[in-house]
Amino acid sequence: MNTAIALAGNPNSGKTTLFNELTGARQHVGNYPGVTVEKKQGYYQGDMGAFDIIDLPGTYSLTAYSLEEVVARNFLVNEIPSMIVNIVDASNLERHLYLTVQFMEMGIPICIALNMMDVAKKRRMEIDIDTLSSLLNIPVVPIIARRGKGKKKLMQTVATAAHKRVEPLTISYGQDMDKALDEMEEIIQSKGFLTDKYRARWTALKYLEKDHQIIELGYKMDAAVARQLDHIVQGVAKHLSATLDIHPEGVIADQRYGYVNSILKQGVLKVYQEENRLQLSDKIDRVMIHRFFGPVIMVAVLMGLYQFIFSYSGIPVAWFESFFGWVSGMADDVLPEGVLKSLVISGIIDGVGGVLGFVPLIMFMFFGISFLEDSGYLARMSFMLDRVFRMFGLHGGSVMAFIVSGGIAGGCAVPGVMATRTLKSPRERLATLLTVPFMSCGAKLPVFALLVAAFFAEHQAPVMLLITLISWLGALLVARLLRSTLIKGESTPFVMELPPYRLPTMKGLLIHTWERTWQYMKKAGTVILGISIVLWAMMTFPGLEEAQVKKFEDQRTAISSVTSAQVLTDIGTREKKMLTAEALRVKNGLLQIDIAHAQAVLKHSIAGRVGTAVESITRFAGFDWRTNIALIGGIAAKEVVVSTLGIAYSLGAVDPDQTSSLSDRLKTENGWGPLTAFSLILFTIFYSPCFVTVVCIARESGSWKWAAFSVVFNTSLALTISIVFYQVGMFISN
């Protein structure tokens, strides 16, 4: 059995970088049971044995203030790993050791991985590793995670120290607090109150810190004891407020920092520089987050990102399109005419292939976003946009939820909605989770890429930047509307940590890119495949009545009966050859009948009837019944818009020599043009979130009312914007 090791630390401490270095490709990503916080697990094999590595969510504390903190703490308590490897930023020692103290109070074996030693050295900071280890009475190993330096020694230390019994750290929190802690500890111990999971003193500390999860758990177990503990907490809180004007939580934080300070002052840390000297990151930030230059640079960065994506992904995308075209042709040659052939080619290959064809573009997008994230620039975007967000009634913390949802394109609205849990204000949280679906998530990206490639090929990067700006502006305006009407309330202040700039490692970038791309591919191979087959069935059945079928057969017979056998043979051959003028005329005549037949089948189908029913409204936005089918399917998952368009137009593409991509087909289709394409882009930005996001909105808001509101309001808004845009465009063009 492998030794379980938990990697834990503050956000931006290099925890995930170390995880990638230790596990490499031997890792998998999922979610913790019941929540959408990312769970990373990996495997490390070394000279000292095999280890299961768990990368816990980044957290500043073990008090349940956020979902990440709850998840990290629950894992440590319920799973009881053999050791915690606490990644500590050596250049920010005092702040990061605050979390270390909390781990030590839990009584779980711990080893400090002192990361970013190179950064500390550049800042002329000297750390006595041996003294720090001796004073804390835990092993400390210096590492540089992004270079993989020190990881072998770290794992050797872990193997040696794991499983050893350790005594929990006991800190004095002052006479008043210690007296309350002793009294509470005695009650907890004597009553066996939560002692099956938690140490008695630790539970008492959580009560003093007003940890909601522990308090709720206590009332469920034994309400009488819980009330007794609450009474003690209220008494000491009242006393501290009257005498020192402070709350118990403040005393606990002060004493923990005091303990850390006392450690550092015993020869552990020496700094050989003036305190006011600007570090490199500070110097860079004087320009990067400047009130004027910062936003300009941010737009330039986004423009550069899109330019990079479309410049280098075009050839791989063409390869993928050619591959799926080849597969479709092979299926066409092998399979006999009938329902099975239609299912394989139109339902599976054209449906799923239309989504997988954008894998290269998705990979380049994720690579660029990973670079911005790992370098520390995304945090600067949050900082700069805080001023803007406050104008629209949102919070600086909302920025990261927007970015996670696809604020730069390529994210997902589900974790974006979940990310709003970190917002303390219920009103700001609700306004944020209702507007994050407007972002350009990875599911919308294939739709945008398809339409931009087809109708704006010469200006792909600027158009993608424009789409991003429209989605952000639209979300902010809707947020302002909601905060002025349905969700009124004051804005709360925003404080955040800006991590130092770092040069990302290629290994880390590639791992992050592959993780996200693989999730996209799995979705295409499972969810999208299932939906594509269902939509194919809805677009194929019930089929035409016998009289209608006979009508088309009679039209074919009328042409064939007056055509020579040689001409018919030439038309039917698979070999490429020059056809005579008569053969071309006959071939085109038969092709028009086949197209009319395929269109009649599609329009008579279940999906066709639904699409036709709403065309009386959507035609004012430039959408015909086939586009309507795709958009209705997109409510299940936005990727389905592309796959459904692929199915709809492949069902009408009956020419066996036709190998053009969906982009090429749309360019030559009646009713399609730049105006229609951009109207569809606008509708896709704003209309109903996908089904999974709707469920998440209901769960996070605590009411299906807000989920239903999101579906109805967003779709109405999208249709209104598209109709106005299309009608104004038609008026100007005429």
C-alpha cells in the first residue's frame, strides 16, 4: 500500500508546481465528492518507496471561511494522510508559517517544503534552515519547485518522518482565552463531544473562531453540550470586547503571528536590504497595473493571445478537419445506404468531429491562459478590474469567477459559478453567479471559431477580442441592472494578494494544457456524443410519408428515363473524370432533387418542426429553422451548437464528392453572411446557460427561481440584442 502524502499551502506558494514535478504524467484530475473544487491526485515512485500525492486546494487558514478551506480540512481530518507536506514561500516566511502553525495544532505529521529559495536569495534574505527546523520541531527541506531542485531530498525526508506520532502544538492565547480553552476542553473530553474526529482543544479553538461548520456539526451531535460551549464563548467574547476591544478570533490570529514572529527572531531570518527597496515585481507593477497604462497593456495582452492562437492553430485544425473528412468518406464507401449509414456519418462523425476538430485551437487557448495564470498576470487583471467592477455593483473577487468562466475564452461557467462562494456578500455573490454565464466558455469557443473562420477570416484576432469585450461589457451592464433593481445593496471592499511574477516552466504549462484539453475531449466523446445521437434521431424521424417519397422518386425516374446508360454510368462512378456537358446537366438535376429530398426529411422531422415553429420570431435575428435546431440543442451543452449544425448541413449535403468543411458550407449557404454570423455570435454570448450551469445556479443561489430567471432572462436578452443588431444591419446595408 502506498504512503498517502497531502500537499498543502497558501495560494501561489508553488504547491501545484511541486505536484507536477513529483507526479509528472502520473496524475489525474477530478472533483471532490459533492463539490466542484478540483481534486488532483498523482503517484510518485522513488528510492524510498511509492507515494500517493494529493494536491489540496490552496488555503490561507483551516477555519471554514471558504469552500477550499472546508475541503482541505475535511480531507486532513477524514482521510488522515501519513504526512502533510506544507509548501511555504521562503520569500514570505511570516505570512506562510501562519498556516503551518494551524497544521501543527492539528497534530498531524508535517514536513515544510521551503520553496522559492532562489527568490528569497534575490531579495537578500538569509534563512537558517536548521534553526527553523529545531525551533518548530519538524523537518524543513529547501526546494525550488519550478526547477525540481530538492524534490528527491524532500521525499527522502517524508519517507523517514511519515507515520511518526507527533504531539499537537499548544500555544498560549492569553490568560482569559487559556482559561476558556481549558474549561471547554474538559467538557468536550468528558462528554466525548466530536472526539471521534477532532482533538478536544482543537474543537474548542474552532468554537472560539466561530467556525460555522464545526458549530453546526456540534449542534447536530449534542445540542446541550453545543449550547454550553457557546455560553463560554459568549462570556469570553464579552469580556475581551469590554477590556481590550477585540474578539476571540483576533486574539487567536495575533497570538499565532506572535508565535511565528518569535521563531523568526531567534536567528532564523536575516534580511540584508532597506525595507523600502522596491522588488522586481513591484517595479514591473508600477507599469503593469498603472491606472492608464495597465488597461491598455491588458487589452494588448489579450490581442496578442488571440493572434497567437489563430496564427498557429490554423494548420492543425485543417489537419483535424481533413482527418474527419477522410473518416466520413471511408464510412460512406463501406456502409450501405440506410439509417445506420446516416447515424454513423451524420450523427457520430459529423457531430462529434465538428467539436473535436477544434481541439488544436482549444489546446493553444489553454496554453496561453496557463502562461498568464502561472506568470502571475491573471491576479493583476483582478486587481485592475476591481475599480471597474465596483462601478457596476460587483466585487473585485468576482473577476476571478469571470475569468474561470471564460473571461479570456476557454473556461467553464460551472466552476465560475462555484467560485462565487468566496464572496462574502450574498447580493454580490448572486449578481456574479447570474452574469458569469455570459463569458466565452470553452463550449462557446468552437461556435465562435467556426463563424469567425468562415466570415471574418482576415480579422480573426480582432473579432475574437471584440467578442470578449462584448461579453464582459454585457455582463457588467446586466450586473448593474440587477444591483439597481432586484439585488440592491452596498458594495463590499476588496483585498487580495498579488503573487510575484514568475517565468512559468514548460513542463507545468504542458501539464495544465493537457489536463484541460483532455477534459474537453472526454466531454466530446461522452456527453456530446450522446446528445449528437439524440439530436440526429430527432432530425431524422419520423421521416417522410410514402406519397412524398414517391414524388421524389418519380422526379428522379423522369430524368433517368431520358438519359443514356453511359451518361448514368459516368455520373455514378467514383473515379474522378471529366464529364460531358450533358452528364453535368443530368448530375446537377439529380443532385437538386436529392438536396430537396434531404431538406424535406429534415424539415419534417421532430427537430425540424420545432425549429420551424419558432422561425417566425427568430427570422428577425437572421436565424432559419436549422439554426434554431442547433440553438435549442445548445441549451443542453453549447458545444452541441457546432455538432448540430454539422449534422443539419451534412444531412442536406448529399453530393458524395462534397468534402468541404462546415465553415465552407455555411459560406455558400443561402441566408448566411457576416451579418447573420455576428447575430448568431451575439445570441450565443447571451442566451440561456447550459443545463449543468443552470443546476449549479439553482444549488448555489438556494432557489430554482434564480435558475429559471437565468434561462428566461438570458434568452430574452439574447434574442432582443440579435434582432436589434440584425435589423439595424439590414437597414444600413439596404
